[in-house]
Amino acid sequence: MRVKIQAMRKVYDGYKAVLMLEDGSIFKGIGFGYPCRVIGEVVFNTGMVGYTEALTDPSYRGQMLCLTYPLVGNYGVPSYSIRDKFGLPKYFEADSIQAKALIIHELSPYASHWAASKTLDQWLYEEHIPGIHGIDTRELTKRLRVKGVMMGVLEVSKDDISIEDLKRELKNAQRYDEINFVEEVSTKQVIEYSVDEPNGTVVLIDTGTKYSIIRNLLRTGYNVVRLPYNSSISDVLSYKPDGVLLSNGPGDPRLCRETIELARDLLDRDMPVLGICLGEQILALASGAETYKLQYGHRGQNKPCINLRDGRCYITSQNHGYCVKPDTLKGTNFDVWFLNADDKTVEGIIHNDKPIIAVQFHPEAAPGPYDCMYIFDMLADMMRGG
């Protein structure tokens, strides 16, 4: 039996649009989504699929996302109402778009997929997010690779756009590194997720967690208690957890002072702990190590990482702009666990004496390869005393 899948045509497209970078570069293109003006750090992602997951990843808070794959939007946007077996949104990492804007080369005029409920431009319009297409994203990406990520301003409008206004606003804008975006994306209240016949409980410190992290904790058979980023050690221990996970999130890790203090308290105990992305950086800072900002970051689904314990290379999904300084780990009781095969940056750390591990990449993928899903099983093994 043949099933006919309806093709939907883009609606909110054809506006005037200008993107300006802080080095003075100007990209004029076609606006789509919601007409407005936004300012943020401009970054690029080399992934070929997964724009619904990427745009809703809280780690992109405060950033304008450039996708290097040339054609975007062809499979549309599914409904938030589609849930997995745990009741979590199946195709999204948060309840709304987190990125400030979307930058692409070509917006597909049609969207066709069995799960699609709207087009990409419709979704952006509904969530008040501007987009620009019709620009040379290769040139933009090369500029960011050479000069590093930069602040930028994007305006999408039905009317003419003033370059001088954009220049003035960008000059006076607060820099990405100065804002604690974790305060914006972290849960404001305790949220509990449960499974049938649980093995125990994991406390998830939410500094911008993705739904896929929660999904994979539940997959291992543990209930999850999601706490705000500024929770204390007494808050954590009140749930009698078998382990703790420090999540991913946006911005400079040094601004997460309350979470770093919590991580120090965790390091003083024998509690099993897993840090992911920002969580790794927070654990490193809590131990006395240092972090630094990468020139253009690691954002994509094709990043090779070497496990120094077994010599295997894993292809990972990543989204981070900061990293741990390897030479500052000396004296912290942490060793380098994973190393980036491309630029030799730290991609994972492991404690010598305690059940504490952390990775810079995203073992939950979403989107991306599932090579490193076993990291969640390692946490489960540590919680079982393995």
C-alpha cells in the first residue's frame, strides 16, 4: 500500500536580511522566520542533519547558529507532542528554540516527511526566531575559523535595514562571555522522572540539560531528579541519590560559581559522578584545573576522540566553545581520559581514586553517532558498585 506524504511550502520567507560581524563583515541575504533584530555570538556546526535537535540544545543559548550543510529545512519540523516511552519530546532537546538565530545557505522551498507538522520557517516564526539564507556560509565559516567566533547582529525586516544602526548596536552590545546563560536555561524547580522498578536515583544538576541526557539516564533503569544549577550539596543529598550527573550548558564555565562549589563538595565524597560537556569543565575547575576558550569551538557530529585507556577512536557529537587546560590537571587527581584526534584537546577526564568521570563530547548524541552511549552504562555500573 502506498502512503502519500504531503509536501508543505515555506510561508515566512522573502524578507530583507543583513548579518554583520564585529570585524565589519556584512552578509546580505534573504530573511525568513520572525522579522526582528538580535545580537549574539556567531558559531558554526558541521552536522548534516538534526536541525530540530541543534536549535533546541540549551548549549546554544545566546548564539546565532550557522549550519554548514548547504540545504536545510527539507524534512520540516515534527510536533512537540510526539513523545518517547518516557514521555519526553522525541525530536527536541528543550521545550523551545534556544539559539538566537539560524544562518543557512539555502532554505528548502518544500518540506516533506511523515512526522513533519510544519515548515522550518513556520517554526522559527512561531518562536520569534529570525533566520537568514542566501548567503555564502562557506565564506562565513572560513572567516570564523581564521579569526575565531565573533559577536554579530542580524536583522530581518520587511523594510530597509540601516547598516549604521546595526554597527552602533553591535558596538554597544554586551559580550557573550560576560553573560551567565546557565541562569536562563536551568530549571527553576525540582522535576522528577521515574521508571518502573527503578534501580535507584540519579540527581541531575541542570546547567542546560538536553532531554536526551534524561532519556539515557532513564534507559539505564534509574529515576532522575532534576535540580537547578545553584543547588547545594544538602539539596542533592536530601534525595539519597546513587549518583550525580552534571549536565551540558552554555557560556563560560567560570561564571557557574554555585555549581563549581557543589562540584567541590561532590569531589570530597565517594559519590559516583558523571560530567558532560560543561559538566566536565565544572568538575575540572572544582578540582583546581583551568579552562580556556577555543578559537572556534567544536560543533558537529563527526568529531574523532581517542580513549587513552584502550586506544580506540570514537566518532562523537559535540557542541562546546570552552575546554580544559591539560597541563593544569597535574595535582588534581584527574587524568586525561579522551583526547581529540584532530587538535589534541581534552575530551574526557577520569579520577584516579574516586568513581568520577567526565566527557567533553555528548555521549547521548541527538543528533549524532551512538558510539559513546556506553558512558551512561559506565555511570550505572559505578552506581551499582562496579
